[in-house]
Amino acid sequence: MSSPPDHCLFEVLEAIARRAGQAILALYGGSAGVRLKGDSTPVTEADLAADRVIAAGLAGRFPDIPVISEESVGSAIAPPEGAHRFFLVDPLDGTREFLERTDEFTVNIALIESTRSVAGIVYAPALDECYVAAGGVAWFIGKDGRREGPLRARAPATTGSVILASRFHRDAKTDAFIASQAGARVITAGSALKFGVLARGAADLYPRHGRTMEWDTAAGHAVLAAAGGSVRTFDGVDLAYGKPGFANPGFVARGLD
């Protein structure tokens, strides 16, 4: 099957992500129905509801493209590792943000081709903010429907960089990295929103040493790359997708190189 047209991807991914966001918001602020998965990470009824919406939406529009979702990996419906072309989905990125009611949780959907994230959407339903990328172009869509773009990340500062950090996942290695950047200022953001902040040129760096999975980063990676930024390991290798186990190494996301 040939790649879907870029304008079609923009529209379809946005529509599916918004429907998933509605499913999440219907449960936001109520009883979360939290349980632990086999890897001891939490999953809520909102995760599962959004996952069902996304799976149905993608299957209906792109039936020949496999879908790898955080909630389906390890089940019988997960496609095999090493697939050449597939969707990567995190139906609710930032479960901690959802449970703490910070509003900074997202729906992440990315299209992977030959280990690269070539299109994606990061939608924050509680904020009604959306970052979407396809065809090498990224856009921001605000709550009033205003579209801003094409987005362009900013060139790195020689001193006084703005560094993004997780509110709930800071560690000693991240603090050491921040300390190594002369005059750096730290701002916090939840979930994959950090990639959007970089893509809009509002920050310079996002280092991540702790555990992440491919569905955590793929959609944001597509947005940032389309805006001229990069996501690389600490050895300088571009982050790749479809790895055995779908786990990411540590990485640094940057604005313009």
C-alpha cells in the first residue's frame, strides 16, 4: 500500500486524536480505574478507552498498516517487531499528569517508515492544543482553531539555554546534564508536549536519561524533525523505531542543529 497523502494524514490523524481525546476527557476528573500492567506501570480506563478509539480509527482508514500501541504490545494483536511500516500509538501519554490533573497529558500517534518517524500528532485534549507533522511540515493548532506554522525550531543558544525537564521524572543524570550547560534555565512540561515546545522555538534542549518507550517519543519526534530539530542518543545517533522490545536509550531532543 502506498503512503497516504500528506494532507490526508494531517486531517485523519487530527480527527482520530480528537476523538480519542474526547474519550479521555469523559473520564477526566472522575474515578480513574487505575491498575498495574505486567511491567508495573499504571494504566487507566481512559488509556483503554482512547486506545479503542484510535485502533478503530486507524483500522478504518489504513487497514493495511499495522498498529503498535502501548496497550497492545505483548498481546496477540501486536504486530511483530521489525515491521517496515507501522503506526506507533500512546493513547494517553502522561498517565501521572492525568492522575495529578495537571492537564499536560497527550494522545500520541506516529507513522513509522524504515525506522524513521515520518508523520505524527501530539494532541493535549485538556488544553485543546495540537501539534501535527506530515510531509516534512509541522503545525500547531490552538484551542480556537488557530493554525500556526510551518513551525521552526530555534538555533541553539551559546549560553543561557532553555532546557525542558519532566515534572515527575527528573533524575541525577538529568540534573548533571543541566548543570553542565552554562547559564541554563529550566522549564517543566508534561508528556510529549516537550517536543512541541521545542518545535515552536520556545526552548533549546530536552535531555532524557530515564526509561522511555518508542510510543512515548515517536509522534513528538516527527513534529520536532519537521520543524528542523533532532532527537539523538547521547552518542549522537538519530533515535530509531521498531527496535526489539520498543525501548529507547537515553536521548537529547534539540532545536535547530
